[in-house]
Amino acid sequence: MNKQERLILIDGNALVHRAFHALPPLSHEGEPTNAVYGFTSVLLKVLRELKPDYVIATFDLAAPTFRHEEFAEYKAHRPKTADDLVVQFPKVKDMVRAFDIPIFEKEGFEADDLIGTIALLAKQHTPRVKTIIITGDLDTLQLVDDDTEVYTLKKGISDTVVYDEKAVRERFGIAPSQMNDFKGLKGDPSDNIPGVPGVGEKTATQLLQEYGSLENIYENIGVMPEKVRAKIEPFKDQAFFSKSLATIKRDVPIELDMEKAKFGGYDQAGIEETLRKYGFASLIPRLALHRAHHEEMAVSGQAPTTVGSGDIGKLGKEKMIACAWDGAHAQVATQGGAIYQCAFADIKSVLEDERVKKICYDSKQFIKACRKKGVAPRGIEFDIMLAAYLLAPGERGYPLEHIAHKEDVAARPPLSFFALREKLDDTLRAEGLVKVMYEIEMPLVPVLAEMERVGVKIDVRALETLSLHLEQEKNEATQRIFAHAGEEFNPDSPAQLSKILFEKLNIALPARAKRVKSGLYSTKADELEKIRDAHPLVGEIIRYREVAKLKSTYADALREAVHPDTGRIHTIFNQTGTATGRLSSSDPNMQNIPQRGEFADAVRSAFVADEGFSFVALDFSQIELRIIASLSGDEKMIHIFESGGDIHRATAAEVNHVPLEAVTKEMRNSAKALNFGILYGMGQRAFAQTAGIDIKTAKQFIEEYFKNFTGVAAFIEKTKEHAKKYGFAQTLTGRKRWLPEIRSQNPMIRNGAERMAQNMPTQGLQADIIKLAMIRIAREVLAPRHTDDVRLLLQIHDELIFEVKDDIIKEVVPILRHIMESVFPLRVPIRVDVHAGKRWGALHPFL
């Protein structure tokens, strides 16, 4: 039997958009090229991994499609494509043509329609062809069948996932052929497809699992539960219209010549010339497309060898090795140019030897890969990704190819790691970032890896109960919205809502009302707040959105994030996600779990301690204000903290010229808003809005503040001047944030950079203090115990959350508190508040 040939169909626009937003700005000869670089990187990866027989690229045209003619609001809410992205599309197509890949575009149709049609025509032309769609989204999942798969970018441009029929069913609970029915019910906010109001992913899935299709659902409407029928029956036409919009056309009038799509007959010299033209010389080594091992080849051209017993002895004598991994295998390179590929277990002794120093890219992921194979790596001395981050904090990502390109080193992991380490380490030393790299960021890596492994336990039933309650609240809010509007419409549609508010109900527009691209007035949250009291409908919409967000973002999403084997959420802690050095988290984002509000406690109470354990939360009290008092040397503020006073009450007394006992709640709230606002460069207008006062009062308040806290005022000005002079702001630990915009001639850009400079010394040092505390706790409390009776679970803002065995809480808490309060002495005492309890939403002060 002849082998099945492979056709790759490239969703050009989806990949270019993903690359543009995933990669940091990159330019060549003054022209932006990050999207071109990302697209090319993905193309090379796909060609190497999939080894296609045929390749075709598809792109959208700027002209409207048949969907826009049928539905004027189709994709209407999408922002205008950035100019820096628009100018890169011709370059991307130039790159595609260099590979001799045919491009398909058709006015009136989208790239997805071309993909659907080509996949069908290809199967008719070559019955045994397997089609693999390369994309950056999930819109083409409806095309998946026995001979069609979707290869999509999961995160950034390097993390990918392949969807066949089984994977689609596992992810969505339905068949690929039901995906357009699914969108008919649920809608698709990214394309402004309305769907049925109040029907979410869960309801849509359940209906399709039971009835099979949208047609069968409405044919059986009479036998459905009343609650479900009431929700979907009025929106039958809208559901079918939404399905029609979401359905990919498979009969676009095009001609397909499979011979022209055959891949392999390209001019390699021409491709190299094109890569150099755009400044991508670092990608040239990856052109060995048909050598599966090309990325692991040494400069000498030798392929990786399988490690033998004698090699393990040699590796154990190396002072430094470079480590990477590829699925089940570890890849190790020596400074002498040898490369080995082997099972993790084969070199367990080397990986666990502290004396053999290791260089990695993304060492946290390497640690996790090792631990899955029963290996506990030690001696990881340098992380290329972290070094690149410290030298350019605030970029959108740090892919290895981009770092190699920037450092003019061929991207051949792991052999290239030695050259990259040498260059990056030299720059770190020149920039005074050695302490931050080797005493903060590198020691933190294994701490975060362990936190991700442990995770936090979730009460799934509590989330299910909350989800049902929020669904009911949402449905009730929807009915009240319809009653106030005098008609039914999609409350999730900004366009429909705008017409109801400002055309039908004729609500007076707020001052400086904003318009969106379609010409309609904006209905974003801040705009609605301005007219909240103008009509009861506005408050109901705000309520509806709050409930809908709580349900989808927390009650439902947290439930889906629970690992089926552990019953815990294993969030990802990102060391490279912020410009100031603060940690962020994702999958899910634990920093955004609501702290206050009607349902905050219910959400937090779904986080539960293990049997026999309790949560212990240790929170740095007013740490940023204590930092600015210490950095500025403001004697008045220092005295307040040293005497144990209430900083906000004392500030209110100073600014309002009243005794402490005369300070009202409103005065204290205003002072609190300003105390924290000062750290972030809050201006008069923002302070007035936050404190609920007029601008004139806000201006006087700020002036009085700086008159009373002259040390703080002087420190802020000194920080700005330093940033203007040297181009960066810095923390006491040496962490830097480069701010070239502070010299901009544009006042808005310059003012924004000044606010960043003002904030960096305080927020950056706060980040480093909590990181140092985590490192010290791991070394002095967690590691010596050799048990899991004390677990560090989460770092959220100024707080560390532990899971501690009940019978040792009284022993452990004083130790944890002492470490946090003494890890980085300031001129004023650091204070840590402690709370404990069985559920995160029901913690009580620990005495």
C-alpha cells in the first residue's frame, strides 16, 4: 500500500497575528519584523517536524467577505490592525514565495474558507492525502476528520497542540462536525457571532451530546425541560444564523493544481538570501529541513550519540554541561562539542550531581521534565531565558530563536548554550545584574517548580454550586435587562447594547463619550459607570457583566483547571512576565482571584486545605509604603512607622491639618488612596476619581501631601532625573528597568515613562524582598524537614500562602514570620500579618 502523503495548509493571517503578539518588537533597518520572524520560525519548525509532500499558504484580503454582507457587525468590535503589523504582511508573503509555496487569496472569502475548500479538493485529487492545517486559533476544528488534523499554537509560537477527532472530543466533549452547531448556540465573541444569550459552553455541549445537532435540538424543543426551552426557543433564528456565520465554506470557486503545491523544489540559496534580507541569519542553520536531527548537530556536523556507560563517567567529570530536552529524551552537550541524546534515567547521576554545573533554557520547565522521569536535577547554574529577561524586562516573550538572533549565535540547542551563556553573562556583569541573576532569580527557579508541582486543592462541588447560582443570577439579570429595554437582544453584543442605550432609550451621552470603530458609542465598563444613574438598564448591564465574568472566569474556569489525578490546581508562575520583577501567574491567573465583592468569599472558599492541614497566609503589611519611607529617608513617614502608627490616619491628619482623633473615615480613605497612588505616579484626575472628590480638592490634597512629606517628594524627583540621565530606573538590589521613552518629545509617552520610573524602585524592591523570603524559607524551613508537612503553595501580591500540618502550625508560623520580617532589613520595621484557616475564603487572624 502506498504511504499516505501529507498536505500542509497554512492559515497565514492567524499565524502572523499570533507571532506579532507573542514576540517582542524586532526590527531590521528601521522596519518591524517580529511577525515575519515568528512566522518563519513556525514555518521551519512545521517543515522539519511534519515533512510534508505538499504545502499551500492562505491569507485573508482586506476587502469585506460574504459574512460582512450578511451581518454588518461581524468582527466589528475588533480593534484596527496595528500599523506595525500591517506592513509585515508583504514581507511574510515574500518569505512564503522564497520557499516556492503557492499562496491562495480570494476576495469575499476568508482564509478558513479557502482551507476548507482546498482540503476537500485535495482529497478528490489525491485520495490518500492527509491534510494538516497550521493555524493560531481553533476556528478550523470543524474540518477535522479521519484525514484532516489541526496543528495549532497553544501558547506563544513554540508550544503547539495537534487536534485529531479524538482530541477535539476530549477537549470539547463533541465531534468536530458539531463545532459549528456549538458556535450557533454559544456564539463566538472573538468574531462577534451572537449565539443564544445565556447559553455557555457547558449548556451547548450538553445539548449537542444529547441531540446531536442544532436542527435536532429545535425539533425536540417540546420535550426539553422548561428552563432550557425558555432560554433557547426565542432565539431559534439567531442560533441558525450564528451557525451559518460560523460554518466554513467548502465550495469557494478556486482551481487547485496539486503539482504546483509539491514541496521540496525550492532554491536554498534564494531562501538564505531572503533570510539575510530581513536580518534572520540566525535561522539559516535550521534550513536542513529533511534532516530530522539537524537542530542537535554540532558545528562539526556530527549527530547526537546515544550515551554509554563510559560516557556517563566522562560527563561526570565535566565542569559544565548544557542541557535541553525533547519529549522523553534529555539532550546534553559538552564544551568540547560532543552531544548526547538519552533517557533521563541514563544520566540521572550526572543531572543530580551538584558539582557538574548546568546551562539551560527555561530551567523551570527542565526541572519539571526531569522530575516526571524521577530525576531531581541539581547544579543548574545559568538560565538563558532569565538572563535575557533581566537584560530586557517587559518584552512579550523570550523565545530561544529570538535571543540567539539578538546575540548573533546560531540557534542549535543545546550546543549553542555555551556561547549564549558567555555573551549574556558578560552583559549581566557589565550592567551590574549579577546579584539579581545569581542570588535571586536562579535560586528561585526550583522553589517555583516545586510550588507548581504541589498545587492547591479545590472543592469542585463548591464551584459547581456557585456556577449554578451565578447562572441563575445571570438569567434573572437578563430578564430584567429585557424588561428595561422593552425588547430582547444580545446583552453580550456591544453594538446591540449601544443602539438600545443611545438610540432607542436616548440616554444622554457621558462627557467625552468614546466611539468604537463601527461609529457606535462605546459600552465599556468605564463608560457605563459614567451613566450608571441615567437609566435602570445600565446598572443591570453592569450587574450582568459582573456575574457573567465571575461564572466564566472563576466558577467554571477554575473547575476546568483542576487536574483530574491530583484534584488540585497547578498554576504556572512566570518569572519573566513583568517589567518590575514581580511574579505573575497563569493557567489560571491566581493574582486575579477576587478579594472583595459579593461572591469573593465563595470563590476563595473553593480553595481548601488538605485533610489534617490548614492554610497559613503571611502578608507583608504596607510593604511598599515602608520601602518608600526607607528609600526616601522621609523622617516624618519613618517616625509614623517606627511608632507603630496608622500611616493612612497619620497622613490624613497631616494633610488636613487636624488632630488624629479628628480624622474621619472619608479623610483616611482619601489619604490611603493617595499614599498608594503616589507610588504609581497617580495624577490629580486619577486621584480625584479614585477618592471620589473633585479635581480642585485633589490638587490641594496632593500639594499638601508633598509639603508634609518633603523627603518623599525629593526622592521621586531624584528618581525621575536619574532615569532621564541614564535611561533606566533601578532597585537597591540592582534590578533595572530601561525607559528610553522618558526622553520622548511626546508628553504623553514621556509622562508614562516617568510614572514607571517613579514606581520601579519601590515595586521592584518589593518583588525582590518577597522572592528572597521564598528562597530563604525553602532553604531553612522546607528543605531541612525532608517531609511535606509544610508546603509553599502560592505567592499573590504581597502574600505567601502555605499549607501546614495542624500539629506544627504553632511551631512553624513564628519561624516563617521571622524570616519574612528580617530577610531584607529596611530603615523602618517590616511587619507581617498572619491568618489561618481551612478555606482560603474563611481565614482568621493567627494569634
